[in-house]
Amino acid sequence: MVKGEKTVAQIASEFGVNPNQVRKWKDHLLSMLPELFSDQRKKREEARDELEAELFRQIGQLRVENE
């Protein structure tokens, strides 16, 4: 579909979904592609990992305080 090897109708028929749904998926994919290959995604993942580590640290501290 993205490469143009099959039409939206062919893909919809092959997988038994509505052609409008296939178009929505294609549009969503095309809108997300630049982000997938950018540094922004990596930075967000790193920030999420840092936040997660901090939250686990706080949970551990609270467990120790509770005991």
C-alpha cells in the first residue's frame, strides 16, 4: 500500500476490512513516519525511562518508610 504494490481495495479485500479503515491506517502511518525516524522519539523514550526510574526509586523509598 505505501509502496504502491497493491491498491487500498485489494488490501481491504485481502484482510476483510473496510477500505476506509485501510485509508485511515495508511494516513496515520504516513503521518507518523517522520517521527519514527527522528531524534524526538528517542528523546521522549529516554525521558520516559528517566521518569520511570525515578518513580521506582520513590516507590522503594516509600516501602522502606512504611516498614
